[in-house]
Amino acid sequence: MSTKDLVPSPVGPVDVEQAEAALVERYPRLVRIAYLVLPPSLGRNRRVLTAHALVQRSLPRRRVAGPAVPESRLAEDAVDPGYAYVRGEVLRQALVAGLPLRRLALPRRAQFPPLLPHVWGLRLFPRVGGADELALDQRLSRLSGPGRAAYVLRGLERQGDAEVLRVLASAGVEDPVSALAEADALEDGPEAPSHGPDGPRPPAGGGADSAGRAGSAGRVGEQAGPGRGGTGGREGFGPGAGPAGPAGTRSVGDAGPADRTGAAGTGPYGRSDRVGEQPGRGGAGGARGDGPGPDGPTDTGGTAGPGPRGGGTDSGPGPGRESGHGVSGARGEAAGDAAGRTAGRREAGAADGSAGQAGAGLGDGPAGRGGGPAVGAGLPGLPPVRHGFDPGRRRSGVALLESDEFDPCALQARPTDLLRRRQHVRAGIVAVAALLVCGALLGLPGDGWGRNGAAAPSYARNPAAEAALDPGALKRVGPAVWPGSTRQDFSVWPARGALTGDRALLRRALAVWARPGASVQSSATPGTPVGPPMGPPQLLFAGVVDGARVVLLHDGLRAVRYAEPVGGAAGAVLDFARTDGADTAGSAALVLSRAAGNVRYLTAPWVQETAVRDLLAPREDARPLGRDAGGVTEPMTSPALAEGCTRWNALQVRDGSGLRMLADLGELAPARLLWGPPAAPADATNSEARETWARTACQLTAVRAHGVRSVNAWRFARQPLPEGAGRGTWLCTRAETWRGTGSRVLAQFLVPSATAPAALAARSEGSPACGVRDPRVLAGVLWQAPSGGWYVLAAGSADFTALETSGGVKGRSDGPLLAVKAAAGARADLAGTLPDGTRVSALR
């Protein structure tokens, strides 16, 4: 055998119609092949359906090209290219279906349960066979997928070893030789079928049969071969060197009815060759001697000879010369082979000058007429290759493989688990009904331009969420509640506006709050959560303002403003602002609308009057700002989005305790402006505060849109300037946030000019300096005197005992003030000392 025989032999060109014709014509056989190759662990019902599915999807999608010049094929090869192609596809898919699923590997189609064919409510399985079929199925289950495929190809398809190797290789088997060895091990194993087509086999191990004759250890599927000549040739099964076996050993050359009853010891069980074994020249078949030792006399009558080599009539004495009626084709085995190797598969060594041949001899040689190379002798490391098939040898295995036990086309039907099926049907009906109800509820038409307006689709429905989104559950405070309340904040604001009874508008506002859609412009101050309310919020306002429907809501933590154009849904706006812990002054007003650079406020019910004051013009009087009956102010110019700093309008309100100054910093809640030390700040309404804020108001842009609750400015030092240039003023401005963190601190220096704006000396974010916890502050600037000289000026709060500069400028002073002459562009490091000796660096 050459290595070329192991290369998968390509089929010729195959059309889809040709493959379909082969599939339909041999459909039962293809399904049987798939059923046998599939792993029995799948269960018989799934094996049946999977086998049918694999065969039905084995057609090519288009014409399959073949070789330009077809290779010569053996007689045992599939002559129909369509059938060969479909059979290869069935084997390939069946082998894939038997592979285990791996966690990281992508599953393949054949590993999933089949979609078609599919049977509802029934389990299908082949007819039940006998004990031999069950035993064979158990043995097949212990083989690997390639091993089962090799056994089926050899037994059911009657393929020789060379063709089996080629078909397995073309089906994607990595090691066809090992698969063939598995099939051989199954055939040679002790669990072979116990009877053949002619009745039960005699017991293995040489036990006596019912006639008192010695039995023989027969191989799986060994049957009388056709045309095996020899008049009473016998086979000895002695374990080693010694005398010949007793009379009555089983005949091997059983050729016909006459031979079955001919010689003494000849039973009805002849021995057939395996696939690929051929008779020698002369063809009649000879006897086989397995006992070692010298040649004994021949026995022409089929009786046991005196020597270990029983046999038929010998054509002449000589080593290894055995024949029936002088016919060549002697087959012997080497002396000392205690295992009795199978004829046609292994070669035996020579002993005592005699040599045997594994397989039928084809030429003359020193070992007798069978001295030529044996057919089936394979390459080193490969199993012997056989060409052709001997039906006598395999008749028993084929009969089992072709039984009804392995026929997935002749099926029995039984019902599935009826109780579980009833439960599944009920659960499916309930699920479908729930799906239909939910779809109907989601598709109900709403009011206005949509039930939920610009809200995204609903994704959660529970009692708490539904209550929070119910406009009828909104909290509404009456106008007579706040005068008798112990607290004055947003919780006692009454519901105002002309649209407080518009349920459709309120529903849209709540829905957009909970699920803002992609078209909604949403904003929130830093640190403000934007999720839906935890319960029904409080309604503060609902009405039309500046061409938009506006809704103001409050949930105890946040103030929320929803606005939509009067004409449609496009351009909906949603703003969030954190307002927890608001007091009387902090809840004095909320921004209601911004349009064309103007802002409108909704004031608290306890606000008595409103006015507009320009912080950059401290000597001008405040201008009154009108309000309607609902507390909505007239529009006023807002500095929140102004590009320059030529005017800075602030809202001045009067309540029962005095004046408040509020600044619009681009957020929903205006910031309160204060003046004074951190321990006791006051509203920036007196003349000194207004004069100071006039020079520092433009610095408020540094804290714009930062979630600021209040801004406090205070003077922490006054310093005489060098060269008699007057007195400078040091200011610290601290912006506190609603969330309590992220405060910003600005240190500013004011020259003795009443119109010059403050110079920014230092800034810091998140520092406790200049606040209630740490009121100390230290800062410095590089100042140019009127004469042109440059100085480093530094100042700290009153509790600093010494200041010192290092780096580019060196200097020291006792006390909280320092002035050191320096060069233009000089840079210096500044530090101060506290009474306890602690050194504190400058604000940065």
C-alpha cells in the first residue's frame, strides 16, 4: 500500500440535482449512517431527529467541482459521485455533532438541537431489538465518533481499509488510523456478537459443544466463506509447542454443505477471511495450523494428525506447506505466537525454519507458495489495508447494523411528559396575555401632542413609580399655609399659575422628568441627581411664560423646571437644581424663564417687593420690578450669559426681615450675595458692601454655573502702599455650593482708585480658607508704584505674626503685612507664621 491511498479521493463534479437524487434514493441508508455515528448520549429521540436533519441539509448549495482528470478508483469505492458527496457531508456533520461544547469556542450548527424536522408532543425512537443489538449499541457508545464512523463504513458500507481511511480524512478526522484501530478493537474484543446468521456460536475458549466436540474461540462475525475449499482441513488452537490438537477441532476450510459434515471434528462454523484477504493461487482454501512445533503427518481424511499442524492433504513435506487437495494458498502463523494472531492482519515470524504469511500468499517463496508479500500488509505504523469485502466474514455484524434497532426511518411514537406539557402551555398563555395587555397599555392614545410628550419609552412599572408619575397625586399647598408654618422654604410655596389643572401638561412634565427623551435639552447643577422622583413631588407653578408652558416642581431635594413650546413638542427643556437645606433667604425666588437675554423670577409668597440693582453702579437707586398676582416678575436683563461686564443686574427682594441681594449665575436658583466676616456675614445691601461689590462683581463669572448657593466677600486687611501711594484693600470672596463641596475662594487686591476693578491675587477650589472652619487667608501680588518701581505686596488675616518671601524675591516682616522691592516680572514664594509657630502657605 502506498501513502497515496491515504489521501482523500476527491469525487467527480456533483450537481445539486445529482446529489438530491442520490439523497432521495438512498435516504434510509444515509439516515442510518448518521444515526449510528451520532453519540448515543444524545438520547434516541434527539438522535433520530438530528440524523434526519443532518441528511436533509447535506445538499450542496451549488455545483461542486471535481478534478480535471478523475483518478482511478477501486472497485469498493462509491461509484456515484452524488452519493459519495452526500455521505461525506453526513459523516462530517455527525462527527461535529458529537463534539462537546466548549466555553470559549463558537458552537457550530450541527451541535445545536435541530430546528427541522421537529415533532411536537411525541417522542420518536426506532424499534427495540434483541440482546445482541443492545450489546452492540453499548459497545458503539464506548467508541469515539471517528471510531463509530470507521466501524459503520467498514461493516455497513462494506468499505476496505484504504477507502475507510480516505473517507474519514475527507470528513475532517485528524487521525483516521486511530479511528480504524478502534473499530478493529471492537471487532476483536471479547464482547463480539454471540451468534451468526446460522445460529448460536460455540462457546469461546475451546469448550465442548453439545456433541462432545471441542469448541473454538471464534472471532466476531467469523462465518463460513464462500468457495473455501479443502476436504476437512482443520485448525489447531494450541497455546504453545506441543502435540497436535485433538480430533474434533473446528474446520477452517468450510466450503459448502458437504464440508460442514465431512471430517471428524468439522462443525458448522467455518472461518472466513477479513476484508482484503484473498485466497492463494489454486483458490480452494487451505487449513490453518496455529500450534507451534515441527510439521506432523498430514491427514487426508480431515482427522487430527499426530503433529501440531493439522491439515488437509499435503502436497509434499516441507516447512509451512499446508493445503487442501494440493491447492496452494497456505496460511500459517509463526511458532510461539501464543495469542493466535488474526489471519490477514499481522505477520508472524519464522521459527524452526518455517515462515508463515499473514494473509493469502500470492507468490512462491522460501516459505511455501504463499511466500510473496501478503495482501493487506500495511506500511509501518499503519493497520493492514484491505481491498474488497468478504460478506461471509462480516455477515453477523452487517446483520446487526441493518437491524430495526438502528433504523431511524421505522419509528415508534410515545407521548412526552403530559403534566409538564400542560404546565408549559398554561405559562405560555399567561405570558402572551400579559404581553398583549402591556402592548395595549403602551399604545393607548394620550392628550395633547402625546400621552407622555417627549418622554422616552417606559421601562419600569411599579406602584411607587406610577404614583410619582400620576398628575393627580401631585402635592399642592394652599396659599394660607405658609403664614402659620414654623418654617419658610419651598415646602410651603403654594401652587400657582393658570395651568395647575392641566393634567395632560403635568403628566408630560412628570414623564419627561422620569424618562427624558433624546430631543429634550436637559441641564443640572453640579452634584444634582437627575433621576425620577422618589414619590409624588410638589407642584410650585404651571402656566404660560414667554411663549412656553412652564412647570416648576420640587421634591424636597431638587427644584425641577419643565418647559415646552406652546405650539408643539420640539424644544422641550428640563432643568435640575439642588435646593436641599434652603432657608427663608435661599428660597426667596426661582428662575422661571430666560428669553432674549432676560430673566423672569417666581418669588416666594412672603416676598413683599422686588427691585433691580446694578452692582456696578452702587450710588444709583434700585429700580422697582413689577410682579403679577402669582409672584411672577417682569423680565430683567440677566448677566448670566452676557459676554462683557458693563452691567451686572441683581434682584433685590424685601421680606419681613429686610433686604436680600440675589444674583443670577445661570442656574435655576439665584445665589445670595453677602458681605462681612465668615462668622457673621450679612446681605450686601449697605453702602460699604455695594461700594466693594461694585469693584468685584465682575469676578462672579469665575463661579458661574457651579451650583453656588451664596457668595460672601469680606475685607481681611488694609495695607499702606510704598512711596506714599495710599492704602490698598485686600478682599476674600468665597462661593459656597448647595452640595457643600467644591467651594471656590478668590483673593483680590483693590488699589486706592474708586473705579479700578479688583485685581485677582489668588484662587483656590475646595479649600476651607476664608470660611467658617478656617477664616485665615494669605495672598500676595506684584504691584507697580506710580514712580514705575515694582514691589511684592503681601497681606494675611489678623492672626498672622510674620510673613516671608523666598525664591526670586527675598524679604521678611513682622506682622500680617509685607512690602518688598522687586524687579518687573519677579516671582516669589510666600509663607506666613501663626502665633503657635505653624507655617501657612499662601492661597493657591
